[in-house]
Amino acid sequence: MIEGPLVDLWRVLSGGRELVEKGLIERLADAMRPFVSEEAGQVDESMRRERRWHYPLDAMREGIVNALTHRDWTRYEQIEVARYADRIEITSPGALQNGMTIEKMVAGQRIPRNLLISETLRDYSYSDARGMGVRNKIIPLMRAQNGVDPEFEATEDYLRLTLRRGSTHQL
């Protein structure tokens, strides 16, 4: 369970600013890092071990930002991010809103559910609020890195994004 402010909380000082508390997205990224990447077995020419990611970082971030932005906040359930050996599942409570379908979402149609949250995340540079993240980020990044399409499952209770681990980037 990760709790905290939606975005980083900063204190303004006379000489700049100081981070008071990390936001939910940063906390989740820190908690997930060991489970979605690993160091290479070999060292490179600069004597370092390269970190390899099992999933595109921007695709994971976009899925998490979408879950926060478009979840049904009238429901008690939490957003769930689960890692399995072969995939990550991001589950957002609530059905798709206002006639939205998976096909429309993949095509880039935009129907924001939580305009204030959407604008806040845009203002803090987590999203660009164009509604094209699935089409322009998640799908092409997963195809390029792992050679698979992301999977979307929509029910009356949730929307689930599944990112499968490709065999091409495993160590």
C-alpha cells in the first residue's frame, strides 16, 4: 500500500525549494524498480553493469498516470499494480466512462473522467492531457521493446492494462 500526495510536495525556501514528500508516482516507481529491471551479468567497457528494463518506462508510467487520472473515485477499491514473472497488471477501479470503449481508447479518443486530476498531472508534467498516451506511447513502446501489444480488459468493475515481458530483453 502506497499512500501520499498525488504529486511531489515541495517547500519553497529563500534559496530555492526543498522536497518535503514524494508523490504517489515517484513512490511507486521507487518500489517497482527492483522488480521491473535487472543489472546485466557482464560489465561494459566503462566497468559498469548496464541496467536493463523488462518494460518500457514510459509505457509503465503512462499506464499508472492513466489509472490515477481516469479511475472511478466514487469506488472504494484501490488502484492495483501487480508484477508477475511474465507481466505487469495495472488495474483501475470502475468501468470505462461515458461510452468509452477499448477500441476508442486505442484510437486516441479522449473522454476525461477527472478533469481536475488530469489538469494537475499535466501541470506537473506527468501527462500532456491530449488523451493519446495509449496510442502514441504504450502500444508503440511495447511493440518496439518487447514485440507484443499491451492487453486491455474492461469490465463493469475495472479497467486492466497488462504489459507482457518480452523474451528479447531478458538477461
